[in-house]
Amino acid sequence: MTDCWCSGGTLQTRILIVDDSPLVRLRLRDLLQKHVNWTVCGESPNGLDALKKVKELHPDLVVMDFLMPGMNGVQAAREISKTLPDIPIFMLTMHMSRQLEEEARRAGIQGAIAKTQVSRVVEGLEAVLRHEPFFQSE
């Protein structure tokens, strides 16, 4: 993994945001960058672009939507996990269900919650970064 040091000398966790909505990406960026040890290293509008960005940017964590044009989040996670299995992936989706949770786990996703539970995103990402699964199906 690539380490990023901020000016204060603390190690930063580099996060890639993948969502087809520019507004969601903006809101997530604002939320994640409030965390003192996190920085958003890039954004992707879909799963295909995310595969390219993961290889270019070497993020420490990927936060990904499920339903996107071209390649959905589960398909992209499956491909990322094949290439770079050490990068944890967290799915944030409008379509959370027990079935999607099971599919996400099989694809190598370590955590997932519904976008309606955005207040739990930081908690979920912290758990995944500690290598603990974090799934909240509705």
C-alpha cells in the first residue's frame, strides 16, 4: 500500500470513492476528509474506471456504490480483489439486502451499508480498516 504523510507527520489512509453520482462523490469526499487520518486520493464514476484508478493510485481503501452503469460494484470488487486482494472494499448502496450482502461477501467486499445509514459510514470504514467485517443489511 502507498503511504501518504500529511504536513503534520501523521500517516494518511488513502481512499478511492466510486459512485456514478457526482453529488454523492462530493458529499462522501466532504465526510471522509473530516477524518483527521483520511484523504480522498481519487474518484471514479463507474466500476470500469475504478479498476484503472485502483492500479494507478494504489488506495488503502475503496468506497464503492453497487448500482452503476457498465460494471456494478460487486463485479468491480471481484476484479479488484483478484488483482489487489489486500485493498479493503466497502460498499455503500441504496439497494442493501441480505442477498446483496451475501453476494458482496463472496466478491471480497469487507463491509456494506445502505446509503440511508450514512451516519454509520465512518464507523464502518474504521471497522474495515481494522480488518473487521461490517455489514448492515436492512
